Amino acid sequence: MTHDPQRPPSGPAAGPSDTPPAPGTPPATGEGLFSKRYAAATTSFAAVMFLTGLAALAVLPTLPTAAEALDGVHLFPLVAGCFVAASLFGGVLGGHWADRSGAHRPLAVGMLLAVATLVVSGASQSIWHLAAGRFLDGLAAGMVAVSINTAIGQSYPSALRSRALALMSTCWIVPSLLGPPLAGVVAEVWSWRTVFLGLAVLTLIPALAVVAVLRGDSWALAVPEPKDAPRPALLTAAAVSLGAAVAQYGVSGGGAGHLAFAVAGLALLAAFAPRLLPPGTLRAARRLPVTVLSRGLSSGVFFTLEALVPLLLVTERDVSPLLVGLVFTGAAIAWAASSWVQGHLLESRPRHQLVRAGAVLMAGAILVAAVGTSPALPPFVAASAMVLAALGMGMLVPSLTVLSLEHSPEGRQGYASGAMQTAQNLGQVTVLGAGSGVLHLCLARGTGETVGYVTAFLLLLVPCTLTVLLATRTRRP
């Protein structure tokens, strides 16, 4: 991330006399997140996080249904992967913009763009139309996520920032429990289009509220960005996002044309992706580099399961969108429960051991998903793979985050956090691309859907096994 949370805040747009105190200054007695001075900003930010989380998570179980309705199942990896590819560039762009002129502009633009992209997706007449909507939605999501964090740093004193961030986390978690099954009901009763268009209407209200709250001179940066400040790698991030999207299209089918796109996308990733990661990441250097690499590998495994298991359930097992939504809810609960266990009951265990244990659980989930492709078994067998993988991620991700902060250079925790986020996005698009490529290669050779899915799932054992083997290298010195 490129924003600096320690920059002096300038406060919500309530007038010069209401400008919050500088960082490090405790709030006045009785002032909290919902006091008169901060209520407008807190309410708007919370609504933004809740509804953007709802939009991001609710549409996931409806995407396979939309792809099938638009006769574009073969391009589903592109639809799933382009959101992540675009969010990588959106995060870098939003952070750069926020550093230069404050968080209000990228946040407002990101919110309005989020509304527009939901309309674009809901009105899709082809799978390419839907893919374009998801790409723009990823761009908006990246801008909004980094802008919210920057805005909190710019508008609240340090004594309230941790509370504000905790509230934002809560506002994101709740939709993961409610959004997917509700979206499934809407898709069954009406249609998948209603999910997108309904979310656009709901998101429009906080989007307009954010634009109104963030107007005014009080949101101008109190300390302008230094003229000699290093510029973020905007062109590099754009090249990586483009390469990821092109590669996703390349692996969505066979033939010389698709192969050319796949090669071009991989070439862009190979040339530019390492520039966004700490030196030594690709060779698994100890401490921070291998921790970042492990985050990318594990995230890629989980995201690919999250994409391919629902696609299998909808297109091959005829599972309803409601039941698919309930699978996502179960996975969210499993992730939260596992995260609580590692933070409370296993907090004394070495973190690298928890990383290994989480990766082993995910390997088990991969085997369950492969076995669950059998038509002789009920669909819940394959569905349970997502829940088991979420248990592993709930144990693994917090442990890797703690290790990354401990390994980060002095005063550069933001650098480590940004590297972890970048690795997460790169891992998702890369591993999903590999799994999708294997699936479509099997289908092109006439081996059948079951063999294709089994092969794609078993391929995930490679990054999962690497995570297990590299766990020791992530440990504290």
C-alpha cells in the first residue's frame, strides 16, 4: 500500500472548527466514533464497508449461474479472475491518488464506479459483458479498500483509529454470513440479474453519502506529499493486471489463439510481477520473502477451490444458487472459528507450525474436492471441501500476517502489508489460471468433466505442498 496512516488527519467535512486533532492527540472526553465530530464519517465508512462487502461476497455464488445463462461457462475463469487482476491495480492507483490529494477523491470515485459496474454486470448480454463488469468492479474494490484505510488515518486521531478499523472489519465480516444465501434466494425467486441490480440500488445510497461527507476543504491534506517522494509502480501494476487478465483468457480454451494469449499474459507477469514483491520472494528466501510467497500460494489454492467447486456444483450437479450460497456462509463461519482458535487457544504455538497445520488442512480439502467430483457421491461432499479449506485458511492467514509484520524492516510494516496483499492477488490469478488451463485442456481432449475437475483439483496439491515444506523458513529468527 502506498498510503501513510501516520499522516496528520484533516477530518470529515464538517467545517474548519470541527477538524479533528492531529495524530497522537487523544479525543476529547466523551468523544467516540459516533460523537458529533466523527458520526458522519463513521456512519458513511461503516455503510460503505458493509455494502461493498455484501456486493463482493453476495455475487460469488451467482457467478456460475450467470455464466451458464450467458452460455459462457468456458470463460468462467476469466470472469472470476479479472476481478482480482483489476483490484491489484485499483489498490495501487487508489493509494497513489490518496497520497497526492487525500482519500476523499479516490474513495468517492471508487464508490460511484462500484455502483456503475454492478449495473453493467446486471445488464450483461454476453459473458464478455459480464467479464468487463467484473473487471471494473475489481478496479473499484481496490480503490475503495485502500481509500477507506487511508481515510481513517487522515480523519481520526490515533486513539480512535484501532476502534475504527475494528468496526470496518466487523462491517465486512457480517455480509459474508448473510450475503451469499440471500443472493441465492433472490437468484432462485427472480434471477441472477436482480442480485446485481438490487445491490447497485443499495450501494448507491452510501455512495452518495460518501460523496457528500467528503466534500469540503477540510479533507485537503494537512501535509502535502513531498516532491521527492517515490512514485508507486503504477505502470508495473497496470502491466501485471493486464497480464493476469490476458492469461486468464488464454487458459479458458484451446487452440493456437488461446495459447498465444496465455503466453503473452505469462510473459507480462514474469517480467513485471517480481518488481511488486520483496527481493528473494520467488526463490523463497527466509523470513519476509518466503512469508509473502506462502501467502500467494495458499491464497491461490483457496481462491481456485472457491471458484471451481461452485462451478462444479451448479453446472455438473445442478445445485441451486441458494445451497451454493449456504456453502459460502459455512466457509465464512469456519474461517472465523479457526481464526479465533489460533488467536486464543493456540497463541502460544510457534506461528510457522500453525502455517504448516493450515496448509495440511487445505491439502485435505483438495482431496475431498477431488473425491467429491464422483457422480455417485452427494454434492455436499464436494461442497464440504470449501469449509475444510476455510478452516485451514483461518489458521494460516493470521499466522502469516503476524510473521510478515515481525519480519518487516523497522518502520516499514506498511511495505510488508502491501507485499502480502500483492502476493495474495498474484497467487489467486496465477493458481486459478493454472487450474483452469488444466481443466480446459482435459475437456479439449475429450476426457470428460469429471476427469477435468479431478485433474484441476489435484494440481492444487503442488502449491499446497510447497506451503507445507516452506513453513519452517517463515519462522522467527
